[in-house]
Amino acid sequence: MSTVQYRIALSKKDEVVTGPDDADLVVTIPVADVGLDPTVAYMQGKLKATGPTHLLFDVLKSGEAATALRDAVADQ
């Protein structure tokens, strides 16, 4: 099973991190763009990902990315 870590950049040196440090996929987005649909943010270059592209497409298609990002911001 693949794992995903989500990083929401609050400022240059401050971020919210959810998920394991050894994740297969790392998704990063600025806090100002969390309200966007993650697929749109990716297409606009605001959401960045490190790892296998097929995993990114899977979490975008399933809605997992949108839910995880919303939940991470709500916990702040």
C-alpha cells in the first residue's frame, strides 16, 4: 500500500505536515491555495508533488487529497 504525506506551507519556514516521513508521495501546497480543487492547483503549478505521478493522480481522482488538505487546515 502506498503512503502520502501532505505539507501545507504556512510561511517560508512553517508548515503543517500530515502523513509519514517515509511516504511514497509528498504533496506540498501553500495555505492560500488549499481552498482550490487540488487537481486545478496541480494544473496551475500551485500544488507540487514528489514521487510517482500515478500515485498523485490516484489521490487526486479519489478525492483523498482534497479531504486530507481540508482536514489538515481545519486542525489548525
